[in-house]
Amino acid sequence: MAFGSFDQKNSSSGMVSEINMVPLIDVMLVLLVIFIITAPLLAHSIRIDVPQVSSTPVTEDPKSVDLAIDANGTIFWNEVPLPESDLREMFISQAKEVPQPEIRIRADADTRYEQLAHVMAMAKGTGIKKLGFITSPKAAETSSQTGAGAVSEPAAAPAAGVQTAPAP
């Protein structure tokens, strides 16, 4: 093997164009040792019984019951009028179903709170776990205040396409 020197007077051709093989052999020996150690570990395998999955998705429609109460106190079970005396039996029958349906209460704005609280207590007493309310969003009211502490009176609605400016 030839070694180059920085001395110009002893060099015959100038550059040495040999590949140093020692680092390549070292890397090859390290890789060989790694493969010798890991090869027996790859031969041993553990058998695992993985559960099989069916390709059909399970579709379960969530059941719900609409319970409406109007301003007069009339109760509607899925849009069918129902006397209040039969309401407890309906709650009991729905509480026994698996999965239990959701009871969605829709009450008129003028319904007495006392009657609504009575219906909710009856539902809870019979074992109903899922109880919800259906609400309708109120129209957004926009009112601007003219100053600190000043209360503005509601103005008449402007005609279509007419914009109003606040009073000075």
C-alpha cells in the first residue's frame, strides 16, 4: 500500500489513486455480526389468533320519541294526542326497551313551567335516561344603545332595501 506525502521531491507520480478498503471491510464485518445475532430471533414466531371482522357495517337507527306540549296543556306523543293519565304507561314501556329511545320534549312558549316540570319528573321517575329538548332559535334582536346607560326604544322595521342610521 502506498502512502502519499506532502514532500514534492520524493513523489514519483504525484497523486495516489487507490481505494482504502479497511473502513469498508470494518462496516461489512459489523453488518455480518448484526445479521448473525438477529437471524435466530426472526425464525421464532408467536402465533396470535386475531379476531376476524365482518365487512358489513352495523346500522342502528337511534330511536326517538317526540313529546309535544301545547299552550293549552295538551300532550302529543309522536304527533298523536295522548291523555296525561296514559303518559306514565308510555314512559314505562319506553324505559324497558333496549336501547332506550330518547324522549325529545317540544313545548310551546306559553306552556306553564309547572306542567313541563311535572312531565320531566314523571319521565325520570319511570326510568327514562335520555331526555332532550327541541328548541327553535329566536330571531336575533339588534338594538344599539346611544350612550352609557341609555335605553333605546324599539323602532318600526324599515322597508325592504332601506337602511336606517342611528339617531344623533
